[in-house]
Amino acid sequence: MKVNTISIDLAKNVFQLMGFTEANKGVFNKRLNRAQLKHFMQMQPPCRVVMEACYSSHYWGRLFESIGHTVHLIPAQHVTPFVRGNKNDSNDTLAIFEASRRPFIRFVPIKTQTQQETLMLHRLRERLLKTRTAVTNQLRGLLADIGLVFPLGIPAFNESMQALSLDTTLSVSVQWLVNDVYQEFKTLNLRIKAIEKQLKTDIEANSLGQILLSIPGIGYLNASAFIASIGSGQAFTSARDFAVWLGITPKQFASGNKSVMGGISKRGDQYLRKQLIHGARAIIVHARKKHDALSVWITQLSARKPFNCTAVATAHKLARIMWTLLQKQCHYTPQPVKVIT
């Protein structure tokens, strides 16, 4: 029987594979290691391959496509409802296949290696930022015990450390502690700046990145993260779908004639949502000084709503603008306020 679809449950070293005909009849159920999986897939005629969008799925997707297969990655939350019986590799593989047959499943585009490398830099930067915060907080707590307290913020911490490293009234132990932690702090700063420089260089050379950089509130970090995550937005059918995927649209509770809108759903990528909202906060502060349509809309909204509500609504607006411009392949141009006559 000719295999039409191969469903694969991915793992680190051991993989479960199931083959199905066009009539959804099972042909084989195999358990292979990494080397066996590569060889087995090379021997198979081109067919449809379905996998869960998870650990290493983009790597395997690129590999299988290079062999000639058609690969579909399914979001993990869409696979879970189809798992039947006990949790094991065979049932997971069957659930992946069943989910792939649903008519309205939205598949995840396979990321290029360049996109994954960019996201690696973003994740490393996030970890370094958390480490830097931990370092400063720990030293602040230790020095507070001996009466040394200084203002909050990275610039204030940097200035205070410079002053303390030259303070000869401190004991030898405290001087060593301050100098050691300050050296760690400076090393972390250098590593963060090196990553940011690389991200900025890469996005400035990217045509899609130039489109996003033209939008207010979208800096090189936001542009880099979004291009690496969504490309040109080809996975979404509309700007609304993109905003829903980001988790910045209200949750709906509806039954019969009653419909209640709650807080934002917070679905999708938490990092992208956080970065976009930070960008929205930045433009809210300066909106009153400008007179284009977007700034006027933000100013009017901020007069009625709390700051955080305005920030999320602005982020929603920016997400729609991003998707629209990426689809049209054009740069952002401030629009004049429409006068109703």
C-alpha cells in the first residue's frame, strides 16, 4: 500500500513514526533513532509529513523538505485534544495525524536557519538581562545590610559602583566584593551590547526589517524578533488573525444572546507580546506632541482609558499595521487626521 502521510512524534533521540494511506489506513508503526530516521525518510517516496511544532521540529522540517517531502507543523495545543487513551508515543503520533486531517487547522511555517539563529540571540539576551538584574539586586541587598543604599536603575547602579570601587574607607572584604560584582556587571553589559549590535546589523540589511523599522514604536529589537518569528506574516489570513495570535485581543465569553469581553487572552509568544507593548508605551508618551492620525487616536484614547489599557490597545493597532505593511511590502507613512464634514 502506498503511504500518503507519515506522522512523526519528535523527541531527542527516539522517534515514533506512523504511515497512513490516502484512505487513512495504517501501514506501519516504527520506533527509530536519529540516524535511522534520516535514512528511513530518505528511502521514502515524496509524501506528506506531519509533526507537532515543538523541540527541533523546524530542523527536521527543513531536512525533510530538502529530501522532497511536504512538511506540515501543527501547533501543540491543537494536537492535545486528539490524544486518546494513555500518554505514550504511539497515541501521540496518532493524535498528530488526526489533528492534521482537520479542515481548519492552521499550520506553522517552517523557520529558516537564519530565523532560528536570530531567535537564539534574543533568548540569550533575555537570559543575560535576567542575570544582570539578579546581580544588581543581590549586591544591593548585601550592601544595604551595612548601610550602603543607592538609587534604583542601571545607570545609578553603574555610577554607585564606580564610586564605591574607589572608596578607601571600605573594608578589604567589601572592596573585593564590590569590585568582583562590578566586573561581572560590566562583562554582562558588554555581552548584551554585542548581541544588540549583531541584531541591529542583521535587521538593517533585511528588506522586511526596514518596513517594520519605519513604524513608530518598532525599534531594531522588535523588528528583528518579529521578522524571525513570522517572516512576512504569510501564516495569517488577516491583520486580526495576527493580533489574535499575539494574544492582545480580548477573551470572549458568549452564550446565546449574551456576550462578555474580558481581558486579553495572552496567547501566543509572550516575548513578542511583551516587546510590542513596550514599544507601544514608548510612543504613548510622545503622542501629544504629534498631530498625525495615529498620535491623535492614542491621545484621545489615553484621555478615556488607563495607561496600561491604552498601551495594549496601541500594541493591537501596531500589530495590525505591521501585518498590513508586510503584506503590501511598503513603508509606514503617517496619515493625516480625517476631517468629517
